[in-house]
Amino acid sequence: MDMKTKLARITEISITRPEEKFTSIYHLINKDLLMICHNELEKNKAVGVDGVTKAEYASNLQENLDNLVTRLKNKGYRPTEAKRVYIPKANGKLRGIAIAIYEDKIVQLALAKLISAIFEPHLSDTMYGFRPKRNCHDAIRNLTGTIQMKKVNYIVDADIKGFFDNVDHEWLIECIKQRIADPNIIRLIKKFLKVGIMEKGNIIRSIMGTPQGSILSPVLANIYMHYVLALWFKKEIKEKARGECYIVIYADDYICCFQYKDEAEYFYNKLLPARLKKFNLELEPNKTRLIEFGRFAEENAKAKKKKS
């Protein structure tokens, strides 16, 4: 059975046995999977602190992978600190991203494939970021259709303050443990979470967060958002609300739609801040707002104007 078939089999088991926890999957991070990941990684990408490129690693590929597999089996593998670089954002500010060394990128991709095979089928349909066959255009299309076709009158446009920098490691591991009980996989995830960043010659150890730029971060962030926000919204907000309500999530950005003003205000002022606080997160006040928006917003605005 080739590696792609094995990953597909894991996905099948995850779907057909939604309550099952995977207790022995670490052995699947083997030479076959690592070779697949090496082949998939793009060349000419930014290099980590060791300066090794894909081409340089490939010049002695078999020996390098054999050595890597041995260290993984013996639990002697240790990720290297990622290099911090800054790229410009649309608003003119800079975004810090982490560049791992090439070998760590291979392991991260292998781990991401394994985790995704288990979790991807169960992530909320309302989530669109960093997922196969989904993108921001799909999220916009969903949101537009919801506003136009559903009973939406109020929107909570919310932003989590420094989401990737503030993911709580303990809570994240608890989310992972909902489906993965292999201690070796958990240990490897923790190693990547805590490896730290090299910036201007100084090593900054990670006590929280999952760095942007890491191959593994989008997968972990999606799992976190699924349990922290998407699943909670479905069970505690949508299913208990008096009126219609919806959520659309792209990575750490999300928009919530409500039929009734009082439910939108209560969610915005009480429920959402309390939920995020439980996981040591908070809203970015300058990027979070409640607005009247929908098919009836214009009519309501005209009616208010006439009364005044």
C-alpha cells in the first residue's frame, strides 16, 4: 500500500468512525512520506538559519532522509529555531513570519499531511482558509449569498487580536487530542510549538502562538478555530438562537450574521468576548464592529430618518 493510499485510508477511518482516536500513526512519518514532502516543497524559497536550500539538501538526499528517519524513530529529532523575517502588509505595516530550515519544512509538511487526513473531513463547512478546494472567493460567495438570501439584518465583523501569536499551546493540544492520542505525534507537535524564533542573533522561545510562515501553522490554526469558534457557534449560538444566524470563517477572520438586533448585540458584547477570553484570546477593538447590514437595512434606515 503506497503512502497516498495509507493517508486516504486514515481519512476514511476518520469519517466512518468519528469518535475514534488515532493512537498509533507516528510510524507513518517514514522515508516514503518524507520523500513525497521533499518533492512537493518548492525550490528557491527563503532559507532558514542554516542557509541550506532544497537543491543542497537534495545533493545528498538518500543519506539525509535516512539520517532524518533514524532521528525521528529514536526520538532524537529536534527542530531548529526558525528565522524571523518581515514582509510588508497592505496597510504599510510589517508582518513577521518564521522561516524554518529545509529539513524542518519536510517534517512539518509530513506532520501536516497526517493531521489533515484525520481532521480535514470534520472541520466546519463555514471555514474556508487553508483548506483544499476552498479559497477566499468561496468565502465571499458564501457570505454574499447568505446576506442576499437569508434573514440577515445585522453583522458582527470581528477580528482576533494577534491570533497566530496568541494561540494557547495547552488548549491547542487539547483540541488535537480530540482525535489523536498517539503520544509521539503530540510530542512532535509540541516540539514545533516551542522551538522558538531566531531574530537578530537572539533566540526567542515560544510559550504561546503558532508562527505565521510555518507549514504546520495553518493546519493547527484551523483545528483551533474549529473548536474554539466554529463548533461553539453552531451548538451554542445558531442552534439556540431565536432568529437565523450564520458564520463565515477565513483563517482567523470571521463574520457573523444575525436576524435580530438583540441577539447580535448580546453576541457582540457578551458571548463572543467571553468565549475568546476562555482561550486567552481577545477582540481587536479597532477592527471589530456591529453594523446593520442586509436586505432590510436601507428600509430601516429610511424609516428611522423619517421618525427623526
